[in-house]
Amino acid sequence: MAQSRTKKSSLPTSKDVAQYAGVSQSTVSYVLTGSKKISDATRQKVEEAMKVLGYQPHRGARALRTSKTGLIVLMVYLAAGSDTFETVPYIDAITQEAQKHGYEVVLSTGKPSATVLEELSRRGFCDGFIIMDISREDERVSLAQSLHLPVVLMGRPNQSVDLDIVDVDARYAAFQIIEDLAHTGHQSVAVLGGNEGMFAERFFVTEFHQGLTDAANKHGLKIEFFRPKNSSWQAMEEIVPKIAAKRDERLAVVTRTPRSCKQAYRLLEGAGLKIGEDVTLVGYCADRAVDDYPLPLSNISTIATEHSVLAVQSLIARLKDPQIPYVTTLLKAPPFQRRATTVNWKK
């Protein structure tokens, strides 16, 4: 039996209904949408629970296939100081692809929150959600599985879920980077960036770092990770001298995001290392960023457009047929591009 609710409590959720009725959240969803046959006895328990708790479902929940708003909510966290250079292309691509299918995109840019997701769903002004910035233990994921609206995740949580997921194969990207470094005679790799908080929270970052480690071990390269306390200039500046001390080890520095690449470039040169001569600098960042440096940056590119387009297409497919199997898709990054910031020690 669910606990009694006071006037100051938050509005009841589908989870509360499920607990009160003694059923799963997915069963509550099936009752609301009619997308799966439910016994009369179970339906009565769920409807009684909704009545007792005062649960108000989405106005179109019982007619999901016919009650359309033409709107998709994109949940993307734009924190103060966010590196929008990497984020904006995703937003643009999602918006453009959605418009091709007759949908407009509404942004929810606040801090990731299950409460916000629940409230947006209940208001009834959208047909589905695309959620970016998925963390390992993301509180929104469990709720998303119980909603009567389709949800696509751009990123993976730790647990297996009944949701459509579109992500990038970070291990594959890591393998390509190390393959090229081994081919050009490097002996040591310093991975710079990805602070401890990011490493603990993001499955993508963990996979990338593990891929670098596995590939380095395969090729006999030394590898060490340097994780600053945060993404600030000062935090990076504190770490670079430790990396510069490895200058005689045929060293390559690998980092992510345009911001960290720029910080690494300036700090390494400030430590007396010539990029492309004394040390290699490699980025995992968009191709459009590689010319923003004194020398063109060696990189493997992110794929914002492909990632975003497939997320929209996955959502549209589920809007058309809610019963299709859930799919997790891992996209391959394009080939590694060796440019002027790579030292070829075998020449």
C-alpha cells in the first residue's frame, strides 16, 4: 500500500500508481495507452489507484496514436560554461531532421531531472522525448520506461533498458587513435582531460578511456591518464608539467573537446614543447575545429549529424509503431585523420 500523501507532497506519478495498485510501471503505461491487452481485473486496480491518488495522466495518453501535437522535446543540459561548440551542431541537426518529418523541437536545457521529465510528459504538449547527456545512473531512465510517450536516449546508462538508444562506439574511436600512434612510432600516451566526475558519470568517457588502454596494451605503448579536478584552465595548468616530464618518451597527448584541445596546445607549448616536433597532440573532436590551431590538429571526428539524425528517425519510427522492438545502435566514427600535430617518429 502506498504511503499517505500530504497536501505539501508532490503530485502523484505513474510510479506511485504502480506501487498502490501492486503492478509494474509498464502495466500502468499499457492501461493508459491501450497499447497492450490488460486483464479487466488489473485495469480496474490501476484505475482505482489513479482515482484514489488523484493521478492526472497526459490528456492524450489514452489515444497516443491519434492525439498528436507535432512537438518533440529535446532535453540537453546547457550549464554555465558549457562547450556549446560541440553541443549546438547536435541541436541544429535534430531540429532540421525533425522538421523533415513535420515536427518542431522544444528545448529543455535545465539540469537533468526526472521531475522535469515527469512534468513535461504530464503537461501533454509533446509527442515524445530525445534525451542527451545520459549518465550511468540517470534517474530519468527508469521514469522514461514508464511513460506513455516514446523516449530515445542519446547515450547509454549502466543498466539494460526497454528504450531506444543511439550512441557512438567510443572504443572504436580509441582503437583508431592508438593504431595510428603505434604506426608512427610513439612509445607513450598521455590522456589529458575527463575529470573524475565526468569519468564516473559518463559511460561514453569510460568506454573511450578503456578503449585507449586496451589498444595501447595491444601495441606495447605506455599509457597514463591525467584527469584534472575540473575543466578550468588552472586545473589543466597544474597537470601539464607532469606530462611535459615525459617529453623523451616519443610522447602523444590525447584529449577530447575543442576546449581541452586548445588548452592542451597552449599549455604544452608554454612548457617548452613544440607541437608536431617534440610531442604529438591528438583530439577527439569535430573536423570543423581542426583548423583553429597554429597547426591543423590530428583528430578523429565526432559525428553530431549522423548521431542526431538517427535519434530523430528512431523516435519517429516508434511514434508510428509503438510495438517495434527496442534497439541500441552504436555508430562508428569516421577514419582517423593524421595532420601536422602528429610527430612521425619513423621518418
